[in-house]
Amino acid sequence: MFQPIVDLRTGNIVGHEVLSRGEGSSESPLDFFARARHEGLTFEVEDACWRSALRRIAALPECHRRAPFFFNVSPEVLADARFADATLEAVVQQHGLHPRQFVLEITEKGAFEDTAQLRRLARALATRGFGIALDDFGAGHSGLVTLVHSAPDFIKLDQALVRDIHHHAYLQHLVKSLVAFAANVGATLIAEGVESWDELAVLLRLGIRHAQGFLLARPAPTPPLPEEDFERRRHGTMRALHHRASSGDDTVGSLAVRCASAQAPATDSALAALFHQTPGLEHVVLLKDDQPHGLITRQRFEARADAHPAPLIAEEDMSVCALMPLALARAMPATQDPIVITDAAGAFLGTVTMRQLILRIAELAARAHGTS
């Protein structure tokens, strides 16, 4: 089966992940590979999947073979001498294919204890033309170590970092830092497991350019294209994003982080459940038809405050310098509350904390001083 990896800015297919499925079996792929590992047959099973996939890819029309194919490789197979020698390259060439058409995904869920060996193997495979990807980044315990020693061309964010990211400000800050890191080291960052437009919209605002998941296209026997409805909505989302970007980085829209929201009016029990389920959640925005109508902070909610001040609401095109006096002019105890950000139509985009606002103003001042 094949699932496309899409460039969200252009809509182009930049790769296909190759997925193995049992024929007529009710056993899930995860259970199947886990059983193979338990019985000491990981190499044999992955080798069979690899050879089967090569036969299938070689039979595809040329139009389906222009983008590279991404294969999962477990650490124990990568370290196996039968995989690491020239056999892999020979099998690829036997099918009229070239190593540059393939990207090997090293999964982070498995530990690779010999980091020096990992570094040698990654370099050897790259020299022979194969691309290297770090899969499931953020899912295991050894991701940073594997990242440093494999120096991958692609970093695939595990779906645990993507799922409901529009509800988790902490995740958004983490992903934003990974976007900057990937850009600095020349790696392509790919978000896996994207399933909703809320997730995709936030990922785009954070700078994620490449993604795969059920929202874009489900795995299929022939490399699929995203549906027309997805392409239409993607195009509209990108137009809105380009408009925001053209306003410059001195606007509050560039700082907005999507937080948890609830439909107004929200009951105390619903809010209590939301705060309980998300330990790092500091505030919830109340919405009516996607427009903000209130702000509930954890501190006031847990203190059982009788009143919750109306939030300060600003449009995304407002400059941070223009917003700061308005934020400081708020009456106590709302001075430190986050500011709610909307688009020009009043639709909720996210929130900006006072700390973010102060840091950005300081950054802009330092930049202006450095160029004066």
C-alpha cells in the first residue's frame, strides 16, 4: 500500500510511504511485526516486505515513480550484515530502479545502542544514494541521539506530536522550535498522522510544509492523489496564510498559538474535565460560531472566581507595538491574561501571552538597534 507525502504549499506529491498489509489476514501490521520480532524473524519478514514492494514499484507506471518511496527499517535490520552490504543496492538495481528513488526510515521506537555503528551505516547508505529519514520522532526515548548520529534528510514527527495539536500550546511551541531546527540543518520536516483541518491549519501556521495522513489521502494499492475537496481547501488555507505572512513578523498574528476552546456557554463540569485532561492547559477560549466570546483561565477557575473579565481581542494584522499599550491598560486582575487573536472576519485564530508579546518587542528592538 502507498500513502502520499504532500507539499502543503504547492499540493505536489514529494514522496510515498510504503506500507505492508497482510493478504486476507485480520492481524494488524503492528501485531504482525511484533510477533515476528518476538520469534526472531524481523529480518526475514522485513526482507520479504522489501522485495515484494520492489516488485510492485517496478510494475508501476513511470508517472507514479517520480517521487521517492519511503521504507521503514527497524534498527536491528539496519545493523544486520545481510542488509548493510551491497545486497540491498543489487536487489534495487535488479528491478530497474535506483537507490536515489528510496528513503530509508529509521524508526525512533526502537533503540539503536551502537551510535558509532549507526553513524557509519547512515553515511554508507547515503553515499550509495539512499535517502535517510528519522521516523516516529517524539515517540521513543532515543530520538535526539538517533537524530544526531543519523543526520537524516527527513524528520518525521510522530502522530503523538500532531494529534489535537490545536488544543495544546506546549506542543505548538515544541513543533515550532523543531521547524527552526530542521531549517538550520537542512532537513525536511514531515508531520505524520494528520487527520483534521484544525491540526493542519495549526501545523501550517507553525511552518510545517510537508504532511501525510488520512486527511490528505488513505493508503491505497496504487499511489493515490489527495481528493479534490482536500486540494480546494488546502489552496484556500494557503492563500489566507500567505496574506498573513505578507503582514510581516511584527504583527501579533505571527505569534498566535491555537489553544483549547469550548462552545459558549460551557458548564463548570465540562471546563473541569478539559483542565483535568490537559495538565499544561492554562486557559480556554469560549466560542460562538468560531468567534471568541470569553476566556477562562485555570487560575480563576480553580479559585472559583465569581467573575471572568472579558478578554482583550485583537486582529492578527495589529502590530505588537500597538497591542502592548492596550494589554497594559487592562484593569487588574486581567493584566496578565493572554490576548485573543482573530482574523479580519472575527474568526478565532489563537492566543498570545504577555511573555510572548514582551519577548517579540525586545527582539524587534534589538534587531532595529543592530541595523541602525
